[in-house]
Amino acid sequence: MREALREAEKAREMGEIPVGAVIVCQNRIIARGHNTTEQLLDVTAHAEILAISAAANYLNSKYLPECTLYVTLEPCVMCAGAIYWAQLGRLVYGAGDDKRGFMRIGRELLHPKTTLEFGVLNEECSDLLVQFFKKMRE
């Protein structure tokens, strides 16, 4: 999750909402991503989507059952759908998202074989987002 936080910092430095993601396979980071929706003018350029695409390219497979996605913020419904279709083995996220997170609908948005862990480095992940939005309102 610390590496995902580093990715989130990259997004923040670019003026993007600070969300970062990494995908690990066999104890090795194989993909990274951070939000680039503003830079690319693409609403789908979320950290998770970019990391999933990079991991699929790296493994030459659209399925990622042996992989873990670490992301600093609870994925939205769109990203949960991508996680489902990639058949990701494990999802770990830091901060919850009461407004846009997939858990508003429920865990069934994930593939049945995907294991879920949340609240990892929650305080650091949350603080990064809170400070970003506080600064935007100034």
C-alpha cells in the first residue's frame, strides 16, 4: 500500500485527485497507476483501470487471478466492474468512499473468487484526500 500511496502523490502533484494503485503478482509489483482523468480528459483514467491495463499487458492475459490490486481509495462502481472482468484474485484498499465506492451497492460487484481487504493504511490514505480537497477549496 505504501507504493500505491507513492502513486497517489504523483497524481496530487499533477493536480489530479490523489488515488494510486499497484498490482502485485508473485510478490512483485507488475503494474502501477494513478489518476490521470484531468491530464487525459478521460473519465475512465482511474488509477485502478490504468493499473489493470498495465498488468494485463505485462502478463499478456486479460485475467489476473493470481494478482493483488492495492489501491488507496475504495474503487468506484466502474472500477469494481473492471476488477470483476479481470477476475482479480485479491483487492486491498485503504480509505473507504461513502459517496462513490462500490460497497454502496455491495461486494457482489466483485468476482466471487476475489478476496477483499480494506482499511489498510486508512489514515494515511484518507489524510491525503482530505488535504487535497481542503486545498482545492481555499
